[in-house]
Amino acid sequence: MTFRRVVIILLIVGGFWYLTSHDTSLIRTKILENRLHGSSLRLTEADAAPEYDAEEVNNISIYKHVLPSVVNITSQTQALNFFFQVVPQQGQGSGFILDREGHILTNYHVIGDAQQIEVTTSDKHRYRATPIGKDPVHDLALLQIHAQNLTPVTLAASSRNLEVGQKVYAIGNPFGLAGTMTTGIISAIRSIHSPQGAPIENAIQTDAAINPGNSGGPLLNSRGEVIGITSLIATNPNENVEQSAGIGFAIPIDTAKAVLGDIQKYGRVRRPSMGIISLPIGPDLAEQMGLAAGYGVLIQRTVQGGAADRAGLRGGNQTAYLGNTLIYLGGDLIVNIDGQDVTNTQDISDVMNRHQVGDTVTVTFYRGRRKMTTQVTLGEAHEQAA
């Protein structure tokens, strides 16, 4: 009897040792499988196709409507490498179709002085593109392709009444990823400088993701109308990375319309200018300078032979410093052009966008304490003129 008890204990101990020191996954698997055999796996599925909320419906509608109008642009130039050998260099960006004749608007920096430009439409067809007009100052370029069944975009009536907080959409080809749409809002309306260093007034700042390859694509409002041309992204100067940081800029469509009007009328860009270098004036600055009005733009200098110079407007003749910036005092203070109050340089830019070279505008200004009015015949803007 005692022997039998010893044998049983040895078997129990040996079995425990075997189970704890050997792979028993097969046993466990069989046990789990046996447990599952007694029950069924039930999944919960929707009874119908998913429904979209109003915002999603509008997003989808805009994308489907505008996508056929957005194109991918590749450009090829010749450059010299380290060994002074000619090698091809390729650039890439976006653009959008303006009409059924194949005119396409994009950024100047997308094509530059490329020897070869190719456009790929949303249906994957490729076409050789011809430059029709270029405007390095405003970073715009007009191309043309010869194709059938093109779908043009709808341009907004004006970009003048845009508001911060307004929803926007960007469609383009970031990093070559065709047909990408991002959304955001208008973060600000401000002056910026183009890649060539020229000022662009009323640029649209947005937090919609804009990356390399988006340049030249449309920025849209919530009705799917083009309000701007995506052009620039702000990057950290301490990081050698070009990608969205939540701060992108688009050229307003009013500027683009003015450029297109010049190309159509003259075959090249002829932007009107008053020929002045000016300083925006607010109430505090006006009080410090003892000016006759609490707003306006103070003429710093007039371009010799320019529109303002010919009309008798005067720049400053006394030097001073505003912070670390050299300014000139004593010039005429412009407060109104053609019945529109002028509070900053953007207001002057708005007036220029509504006129052509050779048009005459009525300028109201203060010379000292004396309020005066004169007629100014607009001249042609040049890169070196403000």
C-alpha cells in the first residue's frame, strides 16, 4: 500500500515537471479550439452604406468637381555639375486649367526657364506645354496645352473680401502624390515676398497643409471657387527640411486676374504703379510725427520720372529712424485714391489691380497741414520700383 502511494506521488510530480518544462502550445491550442467549438463568432455590421455629415458631403463634392481641373507639371532644365558637365534637372509642381483652350495657370518658380514642360491631367494623359506668359515679380506663369474635353475651374469673383477664419481647400500634387486635397482656414491676409524677393500684397496665409509639389495648385473656398494660387511654405531656417509647418501662402486671385489681363492685352505683364516708396501710418505714428491725419501712407521717395514724380507728389527730405529702420519725413501723406481711403500699402495695391498702365487716378493727400488733390497717370511697374 505504501509502495502504491509512492508511485502515485512520483507520477504526479513527474507529470508536473514535464508540463512546466516542455512546450505545451499544441495542448493549449487544442483546448482553446475545443472551447471555440461550443460558441459562434458574431460580428456587428452596419445595415446600410455609411452616411456623411454636411461638411463631409461638401468636401467630397468640391474634390470631385475640381480634381479634373488640377494638373501635375514637370519641367526640365539643363545645368552644370561639379565637373562642368551638362546634366538635366527636373522640377515638379501643380497647376489648374483656366479654359477649354488649354490655358493653365501655375507658379513661375515651378517652370522658371525650363527647356521642356510636361503637363499630366487627372486622367493620366500627358501633353507638352508651351509658356504663354511669365511674371517673375508675382511668381505666376501661363501655359497652354492642346487637348480635348478639358474641365476649367471656376474663379472667385474677387479675393478682396476674404475673411480670417474662412474655410479653404488646397488640391495639388505634394511630393508627386497626385490628387491630394487638404483643408484648413485662412489664418491671415498679409504682405509677403515672392521667391524672387518682390512684394506680393494681400497674400492668403493658411494652415491647410502645403508641401513641395503643391506650388501652382488652386486654393479654394467652400463653394469650390479658386481664391488663390498656392505658392510658398514657411519653414524653420534652422532645419534643412521643406515641408508643411502649418503656415502656407497663396497669391490672391485678384493679382492673378490682373496679370492674366496684361498678358492677354499686351502679350506680357505690364503692371501699373504710382512710382513711390511709402510708409504706412497709424494713429500713434501720426501723432509722433505731427501729421495732419491719423492714417494714410507717407511718401518716402518718388521714383524719378515715375507717375507720382510727374504729378508733382513729393517724397521726404528729412532722415529719421523708426526703430532700426531709416525713414524720410516731410513727404506727402496720401489718404485717398479714387474715393477709397488709403490706410496701408495693400489699399494702394488693390487700386493698382483695378487699373491698367496709362489710367488716371485721383489722389488726395496732405502736404503739411494743407489738404490737396491731384491727377496721377499710372506708369509701368518694374522690378526695382516699389
